[in-house]
Amino acid sequence: MESSLINTAVILSTTRVFDRPGEPAQACPLTDVGGLSLFQRAVLTLQRGGISRFVVLAGEETDALQQQLRGDARIKAGVRWLPVREFPPGDPRTWEALAAMFGGSYLVAGTSAVFPVSLVARLREESGTGEPVVVVRGLAEHENLPNRVGAVREPPLQGTVGMAQSAAGVITLEEAATLALDVDLMVISPTFMSPEWAGAQDGRYPLQAAIERGIRQGQVRILPLGEDWYQDVCTEGPATPAQAVWTLLTDGLEGFMARHFNHPCAKWVTRALLKIIQLLR
């Protein structure tokens, strides 16, 4: 039932969950993508997906972010602001405080990407088991992962560093984490913050380290993107705000059209609109 689904989310406006060495810096949460800032898009997308209460870990841009929400009548959800100077995401105690504050499972999302409402809805539906769930990409070819959503759970392999085993052999954590565990969209459950869930060796990204350990041990479920999409937005490189707008127009619009019209019609309408937009530039 809808009432049993989580309705709380933590929004990270100053950092990512996953470290990405060598990649361009993430875009500012105030970056405009198609007429809305990344921050506004994150809040509206999550709200439409069923989230009604937010906690924002905010930094120097707090005033500007608050002003955006005050000026947007579409945002009905309750919002609580926590300063990152007092609640730094790199400190395990921050996540422990959030777990105590909510008293139940909650969603974690960043502000450096655009994603569809359908992905939020799927994630909330899969969180009903009370286990942590993390969205991943790049694992579609590994249908038999034991901790994949919808798969039968198997005990972790003994004496290996593999996170799972399939017909292709052992899929190591390094392969999976490097290529797939970079989507800042997940559900954290109360049991996840068990004693000694994080340590000094985890560095500046304790949540990432804990999630990777949980996957190795079969305690964190993974939700592949499937037919949904997730578009990063960075300051430079291929994942620019312009590319994010293109993703919204192609994947987002065509996805909407495909759900409400037949697929050939969806493609035709999408392509026609894209041509019009290009002519107006």
C-alpha cells in the first residue's frame, strides 16, 4: 500500500555519495537545466514520485536554494535545512544522526543529475523489504546477480572478493563499483547503521564504503536502471547542462509519449519537436 512506502528524502547539495576520481566536478545545484535549477528538478521529481518530506544538507548556497523553493508554488513538501558545516556528509555521525531523526528508511539523492519520476517510484516500491537499495547502471548484462532486485538471494562466496557469480564467472566488486555504483539515488534502512557500520579507513565517503561492503556481503540490494534513465550534469565534458536538456527531451519526452501513445507515434512526435527546437535556436 502507498502508506507503507517511504516518504522522506535527504538531498545532498554540496557533494556526491560516490567518489569519481578524474571526472569533471559536479554542476552547481543552481545550474539551469531547461528552465529549472538542478535543485528544483530534484525536489519536484522526488515529490512527484511520492516524497513529501525533505532534509537538505546545504552549504553556502542555502539562501538562494531557499528562495527558489519559496518562489515555486508547485512544491508542497515540507523541507528542513541542515548546514553541512555541522552535518558534513563525510562524517559517519551525520548519517547516524539522520537515521535517528527519521526512525525509518529514507531516500538519498544528489543534485548533480536529472532522472525520471518512474525511477523514484520504482525505488520506493522496492524499499518495502526494509533493506537498503541502491540504483545502479551498467549491470543489465548480469541478470543472475544474487542481490539484484527480483533475484533469489544466495550466500556470499567464501574466500573471494567477488560480489556475485554468474555464468561469466566472478564479478568483482572493483568491476561493479567502478562502472555501476555511481548513481546518487538510494534507500537507506535503519538496520544499515548498525554498530561499527563505518570506520576511519572509509575516508571522505563513508556511505560509499558501507554500501560496497553491504553489496559484497549480500546485505544491500541493487536496482538496475532498466528502462529508466539517469543523466549526470557536470561543469564540463559530455555531461553538460545542454546534454541534460537533450536527455529530458529525448528519453524523458519519448518515455512519456510511449506510456500514453503507441511507440511509433512517440518517436515521430519526439523527433518533430526536436527539429522545431533546433530551428528556433
